[in-house]
Amino acid sequence: MLVFAGGAAVYRYGSVEAAIATAQGAPVTLASGKVNLGRVSAGTVTTSKLTVENHSGVDVQIAMSESGCGCMKVTDLPILIPPGERVEVVLAITVPDEPGRLLTRGRLRTSAGNLTFTITAVVTPAEDSP
């Protein structure tokens, strides 16, 4: 029965975490708290998307974005999310110049509170241009 409930939560809310946050009364949630960029070349800019859902009865505005590395931004701010709606937020992430692992936190500041997520990647050496 728990597996069915978990599957229904993912179907309705995008993730078990979003279902729990909604049940706890969170006005706005992320479909996932993780952004995995996979393997990316050092020094490049890549994009990823986050789905944000407004569970409240009023408009919610995403006003600001920030990250622990200073490498992430949302270009189309502010973003307005009507009550009961979902939006995809496009993140532009500047990959560090040094190969290795990227692990940092990102945050969206909204009129209903902050949304925090993790950004990960494997940074590979930049390809030389001919």
C-alpha cells in the first residue's frame, strides 16, 4: 500500500518530497531538490530546469536566485506563478574552470519563502579548439 501511495504522490506532486511539503502546508515546492548536470566541460555555460509549483491561493513571485559558488543565475526574473500552477525555471550555470566535482547549493527566493536545491556535476577538462 505504501508503494502505491508513493507512486500516487510522485504522479500528483512530481516527487515524494513535494507531496510531503504540500501535506505540511508549504505554499511553494520544487519537483526535485537536485540538479545533476552530469559530465560537463570546464569553463562552459550549461542550462538546466527546475519545476516550481505554487500550492497557495495567491500569486507567488520568484524574485532572486543565488548559489554557493556564485555560478548560477536565473535570467528571466521576476517570475510570477499563479495559484495552483507550475512553472519551469531555467538555470544558467557557469561551470568552474578546473576539472573535478561540482557540488553546491542553489536557492530561489520567493514571496512565499526560500527554495533550496543541490547542484552537482563532474567537470571534465575543456576541449582544445583547433
